[in-house]
Amino acid sequence: IPDVPAMIQAAKEIAAMGPKFVLVKRGHGSDSVITDVLYDSATGSEHLLSSVRVESSNSHGTGCTLASSIAALLSQGASTLDAVTRAHDYVWGAMRYSAQLDTGKGNGALNHQFQTSSFLSPAVYAGPSMQTSV
């Protein structure tokens, strides 16, 4: 999907099939800022979640981590928007703190312990989300 307007359109088309919420991700590409779209079909709200791209070969498991984080937060009673925003931030942090790690050959794993571990990359953590509603 080439850009944010097309992502919003895709989300609306998927929402027309029945789901209440649609999350369209755009992590691959070359943009310096990555924007994901969360669409709420009940209200017609479009929420843009943006973060600065992290250059890292340690990106294995980002999708699974995002989905699991969203599910865990929803099970704890978070709203969908809050769960997606917090999961988005968590994946960004786990990726940011894994950027300097040498975890083997190929795409390495995220640093899931970045919030609690002293085993951090030299990067300084600053939350990524630049959430906006359209």
C-alpha cells in the first residue's frame, strides 16, 4: 500500500466486510517515519500511529509481538485504541533497543526485555508515538 490515504481506504474496505476495528501496518519501505492506521468502523474514526523508523536487522517477530501485545492489553481491559497505541510503542522500543545487538545471522529477535533489563543497546529510549486522529 503506497501511502497513508491508500491505507485508510484499504482499512475502510476491509471494515466493510464486518470487523469493528482494522489495523493497517506499513513497516516495510524506506520512509523515515512509519505510520500505521487504526480504523474504527463504528465511529468512522481514523487514528494514525507514527514512529521514527529504526534501522535494525533485529526485526524478527515484530508482527507476532504486536498482535500478542494488543491481545494481552485488551484482555486486561484496555480500549482498542489504547491497546494498539501501547503495543505499537512497545514494539518500537523492543526494536530500538535491539538495533545494536549482535544476535546471530540473518534477522535477529527483538529485545523484549528492554524495559526491565540492564542489557540495552547504547540508544536512549524516547517514546515513538505521534498519535493523531484524522
